[in-house]
Amino acid sequence: MAAYTGLRMPSGWTATLQAVSLQGGFHRRFLVGSLLHPIASRTGYPYPLFAAVSFAVLAGIVTVLVRAAVTARNPARRYLVLGFLLLPSGGYLFHEVGYFDQVLYLFLFASLWLLARGRVLAASLLIAAAATVHEITVLTVLPLFVLAAVRSLPTRRAVASVLPAAVVGAVVLLVPASSGGAPRALGTVLSAHGFPVRSDALALFGRTQSASWHMYSPWQAFLFLLPLVLVVGAVVLRVCHQAGSGGLRLTVLSAGAALSPSMLALAGWDMERWAFLLVANFCIVLWFWLGEHPVPMRRFPYGLPMAALLLTVHVPLAYFDGYQPRALTGKSVTTFVEHVTSGRIVHTPAH
């Protein structure tokens, strides 16, 4: 149902950003493009290469979610995954194919897997590498990793495991986004190969944060997120209190990890995307508490997380590039089937 609702080809925006590389003079969001550069530069930057990578990452995310639901011992964890996929957040996950957010969460899941097996250094380095995929790491997956580390490691070792990501994140934010002329040079190369290049995506690397604030209202973006912030914060605090374990430190870290994506209102105008990430972090925090601090059914307020998730039905997660969620109606289903059978669904986007 989630795939039907939001599936599309990766946009020209996401494909353009995946072509950004350290070799091309970019100092932010370069890891994916740097790994693809040896192949892309020799094959003429084919859009299908970047689309294939995008769908591989999405498939990895979906595999993690499905496996988590199937193997969950606590039924509440299974319902949490089902709720995330069936509500608007599920369709948005598929619509967001190609965005670096999905790479970040895939890195997070891998680092949590390593952390659970005692491979702390590998987990720490992997989450540090995420900061070179996208700088929003510091407000999305890093707080979740901090929470997981504090829950499973002694305090000093937990702090040490977070330091590499904090340092890399600080360096990425402090250095210039790109060398002079790099965005224009890459745009020229991509255009010459018939790539669906988005010049506005490359313009990000020459724009200061203050210039971005002149293009939208951070206050309006935060007001859009405020209902979710209030409900998510209240539910997390209630769940932590009801669980009756972990103390003040874990309660504060849990609330911080769940709410940290709301600070992205200061970073850009993608309000619906920030709302989606807020819901994603909220679900992961709940996943932690439902597993590591099991509470008897009669005590745990299972209705609270579901009520919070149901709120997302009333938060309009508008899609990018003029797309809309597919309706579950005969006409929409028939159109979707026609697009699949004709191959239209896999056409290269115009933008």
C-alpha cells in the first residue's frame, strides 16, 4: 500500500545531488557521488545508474523494516512498523526515493546492528561517514545513535563513540560547501550528457544560510511542525515515565532524539520532509523503548503512540515536483496499472 501510494522514479533534484563528488570540488554531501564518480564519469553520467542506486537504498530500508516487523517479539513493535507504513509516512517513504535521508537511516540501521554486536568503533565510524552524505545527520540520525550508545554502553565509551561523528559534522558545516566554480562545472558536464540536471540543486552549494532564510520563513516552517512537535514530545515523555526505567538522562535523550528533526525548520523550506523525518525519529525512539524496556500490556499506554501516528493523517505531507499520493480508487488504480504495464512509470523525469 505504501509503495502504491508514493512510488515514483527518483527526481532530477536527487539524481543531480548524487552526482556531487569530492573529486568535483564539493565539500558537502559528497560521499555517494564520490563513490559513484569512477563509474559515472566513465559512462557519461547515465541517469539509470543513479536511479538504480536510489532504489537499492530504498530496498535496503524496506528490507530492514519488514525484517524488523517479522522478527519482533513484542507485538507492539510490529504494529508500530505497520502503522508507519500504512499511514501517510509510508507513501512518503517511497516518494522520497533518491533523497539522501534514506542513505542516512540505512547507515543508522547498520551502525545500530554493529553497536548491538559490540563493534563500537565500526559503528562510530559509519555514523561519522553519514555526515559526509548530508549535514542534516546532526539533527536526524546522530541523536538516535547517541541515545542507542548511552543505553548500551558505559558513559565514557558512549561519549567516545559519538565524538567522530560530532567532529566530522562540525568540519562539514564549517568548511565552504564547494570550491569556486564547481557547481557550474558539474552542471555543464551533466547537461552535455543529457542528464536531467537541476540547476537549483547545484545552487545550494553557493548559497549562504542567511540567503536561504530570505527565500522562506523559518518561523512558518516551525509553526507547520508545531502540532507534531507537541504531540510527539508529550507521547515520548509519557512513554518514558510509564516505562518507569532509564531515569532523567534517557528521558531527555529520548525526547531530544525524537524532536531534533523539528530544528530543520532553520535549515530549509521542505516542511513536509521535516515532518516525515520527525515521525521517523519518533517511531525509532518508540522502537527502542518497546524492546529494551518491555512493560506489561496493562501498564504500557499502547494507544498513545498510535494516536500520535494517526495525527499524521491530518498533517498534509505534500509531495515534491507536483506529485500527489495515489488515491485508492478504481480510476487511480487503473492508471497506475497502465503506467506499470506500459513502462511509463520508469521514464526518466523531465526535472
